[in-house]
Amino acid sequence: MKSRKAMRGITHRLSTLVMLVPFVFFILFISIILSGSVLLLLINAGVIPLFPMGRIFVPLIFLLLISLFIGTVLAILGGERLLRPLRNLTEATKEVASGNFDVRVETGGSHELSRLATSFNEMARELSSIETLRSDFISTISHEFKTPIVSIRGFARRLKKNALTDEQRNEYLDIIISESERLTRLSSNVLLLSRLESTEKVVEEIEYSLDEQIRRTVLLLEPQLQKKQMEVDIALEAVRIIANDEMLSHLWINLLGNAIKFSPDGGIIKITLAIIDGDAVVTISDQGAGMDEEVKRRIFDKFYQGDQSRATEGNGLGLSLVKRILELEKGKVEVVSELGKGTLFTVLLPVR
């Protein structure tokens, strides 16, 4: 890899030299032709006498001075044209530094300048998209936090009224508790996602039993399964992997939690684990309503919730966490779903 980069660097430098040599040669050639023509005209006009061979240095000095003057003028004019893209790039860089990410520069000119301009435009586009995502994220998360807070405040004010039955009071308290738990989950997921997105390399990896971790996750979610009278069909091979067990625990909790949430009461969730082509392959399937193509395309977007009727049960960050965790663990996730036929998530993790 390093040798390839070194070869590319040498190639780029050679291309720059190849570009500069003809430019310098052109200036010298033009200046010599022009100065020689001027000298010949002056000799023919009698301004400069035709000296014998012993005194030929006088015309040569005159020729050198004219060549120097013409070459300087041509170099200034050519350099002005050559440096114009660099000045434009400098001005565009100042615009980006001031916060204007919509600026673009022309990509014409030499090979090196064209590559530099193309890279600058790509950088500006990336910065613009990041700024848009940041603005959207702030707007969305403000809305996600505001909704339960307004709900808690409203029901807390109702509780101050004396003319409430015990049933109403308990109902309002349950809503406040539910919204408080929703806020807790939201803040935890936001902090976790922020930490994962700022992480480039997984640390604290250990060797552990993946099948036992999945069984523990099922036991952890047992209250939710019992509440919906659901069953879990498990077929797990004994698999040991090297990974960050805490991160993968979040992954299984989110995937299984989604399967429970979107499955009907009394449904069955199937979980399998096997080694296929050197990867640990985990499948989680449910009997829910399924997803159309638009929902499948966006399910890993932050705060996106395809089923708005269940929006109060989540915050749209679970699958974003799943995607980021698998990116860090060099794994991937595949989704197969059809309306009315449930959803199947397949997770592939490298076994090291």
C-alpha cells in the first residue's frame, strides 16, 4: 500500500515537471524568436551595425537583454494565468472558513490544479451535508425531548387538582412514569450514539460466548415477552468471538426489542446462530406487519420511525445504533421484509 502511494506521488510530481518544462521552453523559444527578429530589424535598419566576428558580443548582449525583457513579460502574463486558479481556490477557502459551504471552484486547468479543485469541491459538499445533518439533528432531538416534557408538565398540573378520582390519579402517574422512562431511554441512546460515532476503533475486546450473550438478552427482555404472551424459538450453535461485549449487547437488545414491539400478541420470534463461511450469522425474525420499500430504505436513519402508531414506544435511534456498532465491529446487517409477512434481520459478524 505504501509503495503504491509512493509511486502515485512520484507520478504526480513527474506530471507536474512535464507540465512546467514545456511552459518554460515555450517562454524561452518565444523570447528568443522575438528578440532575434527585433535584432535583425534593427540591423537591417542600420540602427545596429553589423559587427565583424571579433566584436560579435555586442549584438549578443543586446539579444540577451531583449530576450530577458520579453521572457519576463511572458512569464508574468503566463504566471498570472497559471496562478489564477490558485487565487480563486484561496478565496474559496476563506469563504469556507467563514461558514459558507456552498462555494465551488472551477475544475479546469492543469492536471494537478484540476485534482486540487475537485478535492476542494468534494470537501465543501461534505461539510455542507454535515452542517445540514447537524441542523436537522438539533431540530429533531429538540422535538423528541420537548414532546415528553410537555406531556409530563401537563399531567403534573392535572394532578394538582383535587377533583380527581383514584383511577384518574393512577392513570396520570403511569403516563408521567412512562414519559420519564422514555426521556431516560432517549438521553441514553443519544449519548451512546454520540460516543460510538466519535469512536474510530473498538477497544476492550474480549473473547466470549456469543450464543450465551443472546440467551441472556432474551432473559433480560422476558418481562416484555410475557406482557405480550410471546414465545421465542431459539436455535443457537456454540460460537465464540472476539468483540466488545457491551456494544454487541446493545445491538441484540435493540434488534430483539424491535421484534417484540412490532410483533402481535401471542406471536413467535425465531432466533438462529450459526457459522457460515467464517462469519457468525445471527437471524431474528418476527411475525409483525412488515415494511414497505420506503420504510426499509430509511430504517437506519436517525429518529426515523416507520410506524407512527408506535412512536411513543421508541425514539428512532435503535437501528442507528445497530448500524454504527456493526460498522465498528466490521460486520453488516441485512433486512428482508414484506408487508403482512413479518421482518427478518440477518447480522454477520467476523469470527476472529
